[in-house]
Amino acid sequence: MPKWLSDAVFYEIYPQSFNDTNGDGIGDIQGIIEKLGYVKDLGCNAIWLNPVYDSPFMDAGYDVRNYKKVAPRYGTNDDLVRLFEEAHKIGIKILLDLVPGHTSETNPWFLESKKAAKNEYTNRYIFTNSVWEAPPEYRLMCGICERDGNYLVNYFSSQPALNYGFYKVTHPDWQLPYDHPDAMATAEAMKDIMRFWLDKGADGFRVDMADSLVKNDEEKIATARIWRDVREMLDEEYPQAALVAEWCHPERAINNAGFHMDFYLDHYGNGYSRLFRYVKDGENRAFFHKNGKGDITAFLDEYMPNLRDTHKNGYICFMTNNHDMPRMTNYADKETIKLAFATLFTLPGVPFLYYGDEIGMRYQKDLVSKEGGFSRTGSRTPMQWNSSKNLGFSDADECYLPVDNAPDAPTVENQSTDPNSIYKTVTDMIALRHQHKELGNDGKIEVIYGEKNAYPFIFKRGKYIIAVNPSSKDETVDFGFEVKATLYSFGKTKLQNKKLTTCASSFVIFEV
């Protein structure tokens, strides 16, 4: 296990929307280098960088044309190496985004694979044996290749699925078993890409759709074997390199597949962090909601067993948001967001902060889809730094996506000096997390009060007790602890006669 993960707090950077230094309206690697000090000042000591590889950008870079080349719009390979170097100088690690399940349809591997004549890459992708064979249980692109066959895609038509074989072979005329040499060659090609960037200074990878490799693998048994082999390679050759999975099943990702971390998202539901599930207005099940109809046990009944079963092997990861989901500002007010983020940053595991969430950037509704964003586009708009042109993101006359043009648009400039801002809460909580090991990534957790359809939620981490009440009503519960000091709070709480009253929209950390 990489030692640095025990104190890691990640900042997710969407490169095209972070900081533009050459005036083309698109963020770039130099822009990230210029803002490394900002990331460090937040308290984040690691960065997850969304894909920067060469791509036609049909899906925002998650359609890779060349895994070993930086997209020219972001810079060069040398620029990325310089980012690694400059980040390391100030104690920041960088995880690249690995996309192992599919490539772009313009990737040279696929251009060879779709040829009629057999070659080295014929089985690098999954083709049926005939253009007339299109089993409905698979997503297939039909009749657009010289080769007689249809190819599987992982999602968009421009993303042909790489061939790691099938756990259950149901069409033996075109499905390879997962241990076929050609299927294993795909996994080796991915390991080669990982070595390429690790040798240049990358500190590991966030793995996109990590559970999607082997097909017809319902229990993900063969897929886990691939990642376990990767983990063995890392342990031997790059022991301080880290892997975080977009798997959203901690036991499979961490215990079975060997990932160091797993994102705890509602992967097949609404996409939100499981801590914030059901937070939309009108939902009766939302815990972080002023209507006060939420059920924290819906979260705890899942989370606590997952934590118990995986904590010796890796970390469950919560995130404020990410590039695939609407920002929390779309469905919660500032006070609710502060309470939710404060809770997130006091839970065990490795936390991830999405760029702009620290200043309460808004989800911009009704934007025309850009580069495969569709409903996600409004969460990918440019970072808002100050009151200058394009809110400090770029000098361009037209940006990749529009910035928030509202008069009260949040910026780093106007939020970092506001004592009641989300920025203040986030930076305070990250600082406390670093200062007090019991509040950090490895500390234990004990639920003190977490009842069905009731408030507050109270949990203990070492000598600290955290209580949160996001509802609009004061709530009083029994409290059998002797408080030594209040470490941190906002909103009001009252402690009297072994009763704790958490007032509406309140959060507190007691030392006991």
C-alpha cells in the first residue's frame, strides 16, 4: 500500500476547464502548473487529472486515440512531465485517468482491427463473425467496416470495446475466452501504457469503468484477475503508485481486484456519491435536505459493512461531485452543501474534491452538449477565479464552455475571503483532517446515533464526536459523553443534562 495514501486528499481537475494560458479558450497543462499553489493552499496534496491523451474528443477525451501522447491542445508530453516535476516539488501527487475498456474509433489499433485482412490487431477489439450477426444483448455498431462483422462498443458509437475476452462464452464463433492469448495481450498492452507514464513520473491512475473489461462476467471474477495481475506488477515495480477504481463495489474492487481505492458512487442509479444519494428536491429519502425526511440508515446499512470488510486492504473514496454528475448546487442551498461536505471530510477513506465545488460553482442548465457531455456539460464549465474577463479562466473571446454570467457568480476571489462560504468550510475541514489523525483516512468510525428517518447523525472517530443536523428543525437526543472541548462548529448546538440539541442546519465536532 502506498504510504502517502494515508494522508491523501485529492482534487479533481478537468483539464479543458481549469486554466487557459495560451488564449485558445481551452485549459492546458501550463495552466494547471500555474495553479498548483492554489491546490496546495486548499489542503489537497494529490490531483486526479481527467484524460489528457490525444483524442478526437467525442467523449471529452475518454475516447483515446493515442495513449502515449498528450493532446496538442493541452501541450506536449514534456509539459506533462514538467507538471509531475513541479507538483512533486511541493508535495503533490498526480494520478492520470486510465481508460482501459475502450478506445476511439480513430485509434491506430482499431483502424487495423477493422480491416478485412487478419493482422496483429484483429482480435484487439470484439467483432461478430458476420455483419448479419447482431445479438441484441450487446451494444453493436453494424455495417460500417470493411471487415465482415459488427463491433461492440462500451457506450458511445465512437468507443469500440477492447477485447479482454468473455468469462462465459455464448457465441464461440467470435467470442474469445478470457484466457485466450489475444485477450491477455490486450491486458499486457494496458500495462505497457501504465509503465510508460509511471516511468515519466505519474503517481498512479484513476481507472475509468474498471469493472467493464471482461464481458459476460457478471460476478467480475475474470475482470478482477486482470487487475490483481496489474496490482502485482505495481507492487513489484512501482510500489508507491496508486490505483483508484471507478467500480463502486468496494469488496470486488479492493479485496478481489487489488485496487488501493474505490469510488463509492451509486454507479447504476443516479450516479451521485452514496453519501448524498436522493438529495434532489422533492425526494423524501434525502438525508441532506432541509425537509428532514431523510434516512441515514439507507447509507449506513450499506457503508458500514463495506468499510468493515475492506478497510484492511484499501480505502473507500467519497467525492463532493465529479465531471459525470450535476453539481450539488443544482439541488441544494449553500448551508446544506456546507453540512454535506463537512460530513464527507470527517469520514474515513480518501476524499476527492471536484474543481469549483470549493467555491460553490453552479451547475449550468440547458447548455448544448459539448464533446459528449450532454446532461453532464453543465458541470464541466470553466473554473471561476476572479472578476476579470471570463472570470479569470481565459483571455479568449470565446471559451470552450461559457462561464457563469450571473452578477453573483462565485469566484475564488470573492469566496476565499468570505467567512461563511463553502470555501471556508472545505478548507477548514481539510486542515482538520490533516491535523488530527483520528479524523483522517485511516481513523476508525463508530455510529453513535443514526436512526431511521431521524436526526441528527452522530458518529465517533477516536476522541472526537461529530454531529450533523441538515434538517430545518432542532433535534434533541441523549448524549452520554463528557465534552472536553469543541473543536469546530457552525450553526448552533446545546449540551445540557446529558442531552444534545442540534439546532437546524448545524454541524459540530466535540473532543470527549
